[in-house]
Amino acid sequence: MSKIKSDIEIARAAKIKPIEDVLAKVNVPNDHFAFSPMGRHIAKLNLEYIATLKEKKSHLILVTAITPTPAGEGKTTTSVGLSDGLNKIGKKAVVCLREPSLGPSFGMKGGAAGGGYAQVIPMEQINLHFTGDFHAITSAHNLLSALIDNHIYWGNKLNIDPEKIIWKRVVDLNDRGLRKIKINLEKLKNNIPRNDSFDITVASEVMAIFCLSNNLKDLEEKIGNITVAYTKDDKPIYAKDLNAHGAMTVLLKEAIRPNLVQTLENNLAIIHGGPFANIAHGCNSILATKTALKLSEYVVTEAGFGADLGAEKFLNIKCREANIKPNCVVLVVTIRALKMHGGVEKDNLKKENIDALKKGLPNLERHLQNLKKFGLEVVIAINHFITDTDKEIKIVKEHCSKMRVKVSLCTHWSEGGKGTEDLANNVVEICKNNNNNNFKYLYSEDAPIIKKIEIITKEIYRASRVKIADQIKSQIKKIEESGFGKFPICIAKTQYSFSEDPKIKGAPSGHTISVREVRLSTGSKFIVVVCGSIMTMPGLPRNPAADLIKLNKKGDIEGLF
């Protein structure tokens, strides 16, 4: 029996093409007006060229998943595999993904560029510093932090109350030691010691704005509207009051251009932006998605974590801001994740367990029901693993048939695009018969903020009660009185459960969702609602992926998967 190759071995053995050859497939001309190469296999698309592209009849496919477990669902892998499968059946398709963060790359995951024979390459660069976009976002964010403290140091003309600075600092690593810090401790005449904290870069409002902007002008305007602090009489201070928006936009000038790479089958992949869906809005950039829609017939894009988080935010936040509508949703499921939702521990997932599988199916059913509330057509993609038995697969297929939803067994991890041809054909059929006129948002923008929170928590999470302290209710009232009540809601919550307890698997209902904090994001134009014990600065696990990542004697990277 031949040894199974690792993701990194498969990626290194790939026949990677010059990026201009990949772009030629979608009729992007080989000239510097259209794109700027960053080596032979990575490029950035030029904004001037994007501005010349015309709208065309294209189909948008959203890839989401059931509630994630440590077993993994393979949402990115399926997105890449589906894009390759669509190209294999003769359709012009592009996949749009988020950029991996160094936090999970050195923490839980070790990489996020797909897997097996459904990857984006060059995977090592993509998983590490890539084109420097995250560094630019981190720098722009922290420049604003520095300007706030500098303004106070030099006389505080804006009368900022140091106790009411709400703008945190960020770093693109999991570092729990930075969750709470004290700054300005040096004994200088104008230093005012104060409490501060760090979020991870993917939770930064600059990241959200970056992903929700249509062009540089839009980017600068949104950055200028960031609320950074309040005066002692509660007057808001914006980034533009500090003249920060111009310099911050300069730092993001190159980053805002979408990144161009390729799949293992040499089809175009656009990878741009990367907010997490458990603590942010979980989608790649509007600019990347709308550009892809102008370049191809089919655009495959993913939203982070399960459909209760990533898909909900994609549909209620990104689709509103971008004025786009998906034609089809692919819901990714794995046999082993369903068994975990049915009570099986991770170490026992390789064994056939029909009872546990059946107990886990309500999680799949719940996500399907939720997606249909948006008026969307769904196809189930069973992401196949070698340990899946024929009997287990048959049970999932029969359950999908009872729910009257199309289902495809996908073997893209081992076969690439060939393994998703059935899924691709199902997607094409749905798109052909769906002009997305039935699409609807879950809530009206005119609904009160607390009503919006209740709709999400009760309709999507199936909670029976939302617990909001009086202090937070007063804060929400002030937000509405300030004219921001129409903003959509971005809930920060554990990705591992419909409830706020990550240990509760399956499809719980009747639980309570506790709102711990509300953050007004006036630049990105949404309201972050922090629930339960979720942290916007994650910590590293007991055995982080960084323990295994190193250079070998040949100078090659090991441990990145």
C-alpha cells in the first residue's frame, strides 16, 4: 500500500503554472495595467483594471458547513474542490477565499489552504506572510492606537477621556497574555497610565472595513468613521478627528488589491481578507467577490465556521453591504463530525457507529432549516473520508432524500475536481433554475437592535431567552439614539455549538444566550454583540501547531499542514 502524501508534499509536487497563464483562462490580459506579479505564481490585481470590468450574468455559490468539531469539516477544501469540479465540467469558475491568519496557523490548525488534491498554491506562502496584507492591516490599526495616545500626550485638544478609549491594539497571533495590559507606565510629564488590551488582527474593525470596502475612496471614508473614544461628556471621537484616515489608507493602498493564486488544477483563486466568523463577520473581501463575478460564470466563496455564524453573517452583513445574492448554498458535512455530534469522542471516530451518526443528523437538519429561512436552495456535500463506511454514507443520503435536498458524495481530497463533478452538476442545475428572487434577509434593518439580536438567537441558535444586562440595554439605547440603529448585527460566539457552551453538541434548543458586551463599529457599519465566554484574542492550545513547525536540513518547512 502506497504511503498517503501529506498536504505539503502534494503541494510541493504540483505542476504550478505562471500566474499569467492562469489569468488567461478568465481573459485577464498579460500586462501591468491588469495585474502586478509578486514572483512567478502570485499577483495582485490592479484597481484601475477592476474598474474597467463590466457586470455579467454570473452565479454566486456560498459554501458553509455544519457546526464544526475537532474532527474538521473541510469547508475550504470543498470550496476549492467544487471550483475545480465546475471547471472540469466545462464551466468558467473562480474560488474566492479568506487569507489564513498566523494565529490558527501556529495554534490549532497549522494551515488553511485546503487539503489533499483540493488546495490553493503556493500553500506555504499563503499560510505564512503571503503578500503582507495582514501586516498592513495590523500596522494601520496600531497606527490609529498610537495617534490616540500621542494626541493625549500633546495636550489632548479633542478632550478625549482616557477612561473612554474603546480602540484596542491588535496582533496577528494568539497571545492571551495581551488580553489585558497597562500602558504609559514610563514616568513622563504628560503620560497618563491606563488600561488597554489587544484583539487578534482578524477581529480588528480595520479588517472588517478592508473586507467591506469597494475601492480606496470607500476604504478611506469608512476608516475615517471609526469611533475610537468618547469625551467626558460622551461626545464620540472618530478616526478622522485625529486625521488618521489618510495615513491608514496609505498603509492599505497595496493590500486592498485582491491576491491572485491558483488551485492544484491551475484554476484561478482569489484570496483576500480574513475576518474570523466566531468573533467577526467571517467573509473574504467584497472587492474580491464582485471582481470574480465579473471574470467568471461561477464564483465559489466560503464563510467561516458553521452556517449559524459564517453563513448568517455573509447573508445579513456582506450581502447587504455589497448588494449581492447567492444563487445556491453548499452545506458541507462529514460522517465523522456527525458522529461527534452524536456523542462519539474524537479517538473513536474511525469505527462505524450507526446510532451516533443518527443522533448527530439533527445538527445537519438544523442548519438546512436555517438556510432555507433565507429563501435559498441548498445542496449537501458529504466530504468523504477513507474511514466512512458504505452503510454510514447511505444513511446520510437517505436522510437528505427525506428532507428533499440534493446530496453529493465528494472525494475531492483524494481526486481533486474529478471528485466533485456530481456536486458541480447539482450546483449548476440549482443555479439554472434559481434567479435568486426568493432570497431574503433574516431581519429588517429597521428592526430595533434588541429585536435583531433576538431574531438571530431564537431563529438560528434556537435559544428561548436572551439575557441582556440593564447597562448593556442602556448602551444599545444610546446607539439607536445616535442614529446607528439600522446597522446589522455581528454576533461573537463560540463556533462549536448552537448554544454558548462549546461542549453542547448536536442541535440544542431552549437555552439562554448571554450578551456580555456590545461594540459599535461605525466604520464597518455593524454592531458586534459578544456572547458567552468567547474571546476576541484567542489563546494557544496546550500543544500548539508551532511546536511542529520548523525548517529541515534542506531548508524546507516541516509541520505546516
